[in-house]
Amino acid sequence: MSLQRLRKPGVDTKFVIDLGWWDRVGRDFNLYLRSTLCPSCRSEIADETQLKDFDFVDPDTAEVRRVDALWGRVITCCSQQPDFSTPTTPLSEAIFRALLAGGNTPLSPREMHERIGKSDPETILRLLSTGHIGYGIVTSR
């Protein structure tokens, strides 16, 4: 086991969504993505098979990677809507939605706090460190 994996996460440790987690626990990631669509996108998307995948450019590394078409809609449209994440959105879901909106670019609790405007970085870290967040969020490798 590497020294990196033994280190206790801190407020600057990066976290990502482990997409494999969704399969391992028998949950449908695309079904959840559909639930985050704004009303406009929901009405436009009648058939997922007609959607084209999306090229996502990582804002930090400029790396280009293919993203599922539904996820692309969340990134380019739905996450820009004021009701995508509100003050009443539960903290764990707000964290997850921040990662969705960024195309799963790794974020630290400090960066999550800046994006969602909820709680403080230490509280976010405590929530992520319990391992019971329910969205498959893990430390970035």
C-alpha cells in the first residue's frame, strides 16, 4: 500500500466520483443524471440514444475527455441553472452536484466549499471521510 493511501485526507485532498461504485452497489448513474436535468433539458431529451457524447475540457489540465451525453447536458446547461443546487439542497448532494457540474474534475473540500457556498471545508471533509455519503465519492488517486 502506498504512503499516499495511508495519509489522512485534509481540506486540500482532492475527491472524485468513483463511477464503478454505482455498478457495485446496483445503482444506475444515468438514472440519477436524468434526475438532475433542468426542466428544459428534460423536455428536449425524449430518447437518450439520439444524444451525442460530449468532449469535456478539464479547466485545470486542458485534458480533453469524452463524457456521456446526459452528463454533458448537466455540465453545459443544467448546472448553470439557479435551482441546480440551492441553500436547501442537502450538503452531500450539493457536493456530488459540484463534482457533476465540473465533469468529475477532482475537487478538495476547500474548493467544494467555494463552489457550493455551504458549510465549511472541515465539515465537508468530515462528511466525505465517513465513507457514508452515498454517491461513491472517494479520494482522487
